[in-house]
Amino acid sequence: MLLKEYRICMPLTVDEYKIGQLYMISKHSHEQSDRGEGVEVVQNEPFEDPHHGNGQFTEKRVYLNSKLPSWARAVVPKIFYVTEKAWNYYPYTITEYTCSFLPKFSIHIETKYEDNKGSNDSIFDSEAKDLEREVCFIDIACDEIPERYYKESEDPKHFKSEKTGRGQLREGWRDSHQPIMCSYKLVTVKFEVWGLQTRVEQFVHKVVRDILLIGHRQAFAWVDEWYDMTMDEVREFERATQEATNQKIGVFPPVISISSIPLLPSSVRSAPSSAPSTPLSSDAPEFLSVPKDRPRKKSAPETLTLPDPEKQTTLNLPGVPSERPGRPKSE
């Protein structure tokens, strides 16, 4: 298990970012999706938790085989996806990633949002007070991102918002900019496979860091697109974008709607499960079943007859007596 805490500051308020993060996630998922790969939205519905109150539950499938490193592609099937389940009780969220193909792999993310510059060192005391972890600050303006993801229009050093007047952030902006908020993310990665654990967990954290950096840069760079939206408007944008994204990757609504399945009691669903989401069956699939009437190959005789020692013939070899001693007779 590898645990890290990421802190990402934004030139926004927590209230503003409530709209911005929903808009960014939907648009980013659509942009990153293509035929056969991307983010399929399986479920998105309101949800009430007895402890956290009203929120939103979403379940997605993230198809990403081509984005895996070569050593990982060698051991996973070509049709490969990760299940994402998220419970959004803004300004507190829980997100889990699991994979039925890799039952010992999981990512657990807890997020809290506060109007400060990342100065709250005790924000996760109730969740991980005694757990050793590395704290990583992510600077959306000055940290480098992979070259293939760079766009000048999404660079906070160059972008300036017409609606808010914010932007063109310079080094040290977190010390003086107002308003400012921080996304605190406690990320736990588990891959309990001997010989691969350290390598995989470090690789996953690198991917998580890149995604957090890119996503938060985009949320700010797109601020003029979502700044005037209401919650109802951003939810409608989310719904329409999800439909377009599912069609883009070649996924169509199932015959039986998932929303028609009775919901579990809130006391059961309030605690996210880290178990694989794909149901397992003890019956072998049809293509693996052995035909019952298949004739058995006969590569050897069905019975094997051993020679009778009493009737064995004697070989006449030079220097060897021709008669074999018989069994001693019982007195």
C-alpha cells in the first residue's frame, strides 16, 4: 500500500468550484474518449447518506488499455476497464477504482475542499492521523505536464478569464492571490502482488498526479464556459455530455435500465466497497465447457496384460546357465 496526500490550489472559491469540477469532469471525459476507449457512464443519480447528507452517486467504466505501459499491456486483456465509483457530498467526496481482472488492485481517494492555500495539516486527522504519508503540493501554473497534454490555451501562465479577470498566474501566486482554495486529496494505492507491488503503485501515483494537474488546469482555463451556470444547468450539461460520450466510445443504453434496480439501504451503500464490482460465477462460460459426448482418444490399450513369470522364456546367453532356478517348494 502506498499513501500520498495531494494539495492542489485554485484561484477560485469552494462554492465556485462546486460547478467547475462537475463541468470539467464531464468535458474532460468526453475529450479523452474515442471509439472503444474512454469513459462510459453506467450510473449517475442522487443519493442520500445518513452521515454526509444529500449527494450524488456515479459509476463509470474507464477503458484505457492503450494508455498502459508496455509491460502492463502484456499481462492484461485487450478489453480492459477500471470501474470508478464516486460518492459526491461536496465539499467532501469519496472515489474508488477497482478492476475485476486484478482483484488485488484498488485506488481509494478522499477529497476535501477548503478556502485556503493548502495550509491545513490536520484536515485528514480523522481518516489517517497515524498513517505515514508523503504530502505533495501541485502547482497548476508552474509544474510541468507531459508534453502531449500541453495546450497554451489551458496554461494558467497565459490564460486570463474575461468574466473574472483572474489568470496569467506567476510563480508564487499562491502566497498572494485572492480568492484561493485548495483541493486536499488523500490517495491510497494498493496492488498486493509480490514482485510487482512497488513498481505498479509508484506508476499509478505518477498517473494520478498527472491527471490531477491536468484536470485542475482545465477547470480554471474553462472558467468562462461554466462560471455563470446554475447547478441545474451544469447537471443538464453533464447528462447530455455523458450520452454523447457513451455513443462516442460505442456504448449504447442496455435493455434493462440500471436505475430500475432497487437501491440498497443507505446503511449498506454509505460505506464504499473495495471489492471487485463485476459479479463472479462458479459456472464455466459456454465456450470453455467440454462436450459431454466427445469420444475419448485411445492413445493406449484399455487393459495392460503383464507376462506370467512362470511362463517367461529363457534366453540362451553365452556363459549363462540355460535353466532358471525355480521357486523354492514349500516343505
